[in-house]
Amino acid sequence: MTIEMTLPDMTCGHCAKTVTATVQQVDPAARLTIDLPTHKVVIESQLPQQAFSAALTEEGYAPA
């Protein structure tokens, strides 16, 4: 399943690394693409969006 989210607080390379690590903690098999200028993340995973939203929010990157 493809999950698309906008993370307004993801503004730099460090943020992107943190988001990547958080997604991979939730699902090590997940594939993700980050578009930093638009603050968008596309995640390919079998897990529901809520699992990623909760983990990202906890790390300070709440989806809009």
C-alpha cells in the first residue's frame, strides 16, 4: 500500500534522516521517498498509515 503524508516540520537533511529512521523502526521492510522541498513523504508498506503517523508525531514530525 502507498501512504502519502505531508510533514510541515521536515525542513532539512537531518529531518529527512530522522523521518527515514522512524519509518524503518515501524516497518524495516518499508520503502520511502522523501521530497524535502514539498515536505512530502511517500511510504510503501503493508502497515496502516496510523502506525507511521503516531511514530512520526512522537518524533516531532506530525503529518498535516
